[in-house]
Amino acid sequence: MSSVKYVLCAAVILQFLASGFAGNVATNSTIKDIEDTNVLMDYVANVPTWSVTFGEVLLNMSMFEVRTIEFEIHNIDPSWSEDYEFHILTMDHDLLKLSHNIFKPKDLRSENNAWKGNFTAEAIFLGRSEIYVELHLPSSEGQQMEMALETLEVIVLRRIGTMDFVFQVLVGCFVMILYVNFGAVLELDALKRILIKPIGPAIGFVGQFIVMPILSFLIGYFLFHDMIELRLGLFFTGSTPGGGASNIFTVVLNGNLNLSITMTAISNLAAFGMMPIWIFTLGALIFKDGNLAVPYKTIAAMSFSLVIPLGIGLALQKYAPTVAKKMSKITKPLALIFIIVITGFAFTVNSYMFKLFSWKILVASSALPWIGYIIGWLMAIVCRQSPRDALTIAIETGIQNTGIAIFMLSFTLPQPQADMTSAVPVANSMMTPIPLLIIYLIRKIFCRTSIEEVEEPPTKEAKITEVEAIMEKGERKVGQKL
């Protein structure tokens, strides 16, 4: 019986607590409704009776451009004292600078029951901002401020200047000249051996089209988890291999140019099929609603622009061997000059983007190529490639085609987000050469002999070629005796 009493008592207590909790919830809900109603009433009471219209619905400006903007203010209360002021302000002072933007009644023109005026806006940096009008009205309780409901949206874009055009022309000319030199020093027999036994290109394919896209996705996920555009920028960068700079650094660091050219050609061809696979799988996870597209025409045009000078170089090697031999002597110095000049121009042309370089962008843009170098080199060593080939595979794995990544961003994202997100591939292009230049300087300072001077063990194919040459020479001697 006693246990039944305890149970009944517990039930009564629980019922009492439940009713009290329900009452508290109802009371709290009622209080919250009253508070929300009061806030809404205060908001309605503070809605300005006056309004403003701007001369433009949407203002598009280029960086450093200065514009005069017209505006009209309607329904000014005649009971206001003559001490009120209208302040034209911007949401982001880093993007826009406004001048002549404070108006008293005497500064405005009265036309058709509207007060008109104008102010000056100077675009400082790319991005989106809004311009709004604020009323400063003296009252017995101090200065009262009201903000107009209407705003003017401003989009600041990057201005394409003369330096951009000069930079593009300079890069195009240098690449054409360098690839003519590359064609002049290519060894067709070595290319055939690589294609017959394509271990190096196979390793490079895995590194370029499997490791790098997944690596860029993971780095972007951890560093830019809440910044979809930056994640997309890094992923596009990691999914676009085949950068022509890999061939240049291969020459500078005494890598295997024949292998490098072969891997670049294969990656450009494979990009037609592999890039869509990654963009519409992992890329769709990053940016589900984006207009993702693969720039096939751009990839084809870039590949074609490299094939022509290579063909010219091969023709010189066949029909003008003396010229080709002289050109081979200037290939490495020319590649060094290219790196120095283009790096300097790139820093100058893209200096405006330094403001966008956060520590996360710098870390991500460095980690992607640098980890790519290490993974590419380790895969080559595990597959027993020579040090020279391992270096070449590492370079081909780590260097990405940032030009295609920037083009894809400009097609996928609206402006100015596309230009702002391009900070990721631009930072990547600036951070990518650092380890390679350090290796070059270390070799110059501490190594007396270069890789070219170190004798590597002859490959099996080379031995077979030597045996065939000896046998052919012996057959000729026997024929002469007969």
C-alpha cells in the first residue's frame, strides 16, 4: 500500500510540475509576443515619411573611376527646423569613397515638390556595396537619425588596363619562342621510348587527375568551409593540370624535357574527359546551384598554341640542324629570363589582389602545389623512376593551369565575385614557383656538378640501341671486305 501512495504522490507532483511548466511556457510565449509587437510598433513608428530616389538603379564602376550621382528626396516635412542635414553614406568604406555628401536645406534644389542634389563617388576596390541616405534632425532629446529605406547598389569591377594587355602579349611571345626552342631540343627516339613504356606519364596521370583534385577539395573543405566561392576557386585550380610553366621549370632544373612535354600533351588531351568528371561530381557538391561548364574551346586553343611552335622547332631540328643546335644552347638561359620577367610582371599586374590575400588563401594556395610536388615525387620513387624523371613528375604534378581556372571562374560566377575569387588561382601561381626556385638556388650555391653532368645508369632501351648500332657497324665492315 505504501508503494502505491508513493506512486500517487509522484504522479501528483509530476502533474503539478507539468502544469507549472506549461503555464510558464504560455506566459513566456505571451511575453515574447508582446515584446515582438512592441518592436514592430516601434519600427512602424520609426519608418521615415520621406524617401529618396537615385539617378541610377544599379551603379557599375571600374576601380579608380569617379562618378557624379544625382539623387532626389521626396516628402520633406515643412515643420522641420532649418538645422537638419542629409548624409550620403556607404556600407563599405574600403570599396567606395564619397565626397560632397553632406547636404543642408540650402544645398538642395527644389523642383516639382522634390529636393535634388548630387555627390561624388570614387571606386577604390572591387566588390559590392550600397549607398544610403541618413537624416540628421535636431530634436529636444538630442539629434535624431533616420535612414531611408531606399539604397543604391554599387558594383566595382577591375579595370583592364594597358599593363594587362602588355602582360598577355609578353607571355604569348615568350611561350612561342620557348616552345620553338623546346621543339629544337626534343629527342624523338626518347619520346618513342616513353610512349612505348609510359610509366612516367601514367604516374603523372594519377597525380594530376586523381590526387590533385581530391587534395584541392579537402584543403578547401577545411580552410574555406563557409566560403563557397573560395572553395570553388581552389577546386578549379586543382582540377586544371597541364600548365606550360612545368616545361620551363623542367628545363631550368635539368629535368627530363622529353618526359615533361609528353606528360603535358597527355594531360591536355585527358583534360577533355577528366575535368567534366570532377567538376560535375565533387564540383557539384561545392556549388550545387552554380552554372558549371568546362571551357573546351579554351583548352583546345591553348593546346593548339603549344603544338605549332613545337612543330616549328622539330622542323628546324630536321631541316636546319645547325640552327637547332645553337638554339639548344640558349634554351635554359631563355627559360630563366622568362621566369624572372613574367614573375615581375605578374606581381605588378595583380598587385591589387594583395588586399584579398588572407592567411587562409595563402596557406591553401601554397599547400596545394607544394604537397603535390611531394606526392608526385614519392609516387615516382616508389615506382623506381630515375631522380631526373622523379623531379619531372613532381613538377608536372604540382604545377596547375591557373589560366583555365580563372576562365572557368569568370564563366561560373557573376562579377565581381569572379574577380575576387580569382585571388585563389592568382595566389597559387605566385606560390607555386617558390620551392622550385629554392631548389635551383641551392644547386647553384652548393652543388658543383649539375644533374646533366652526373652519369645515370643506362636504361635497357639505350643498351639495346647501342648493341644494334655495333651490330650494324660490324655488318658494314663485313660487307666492305666481301
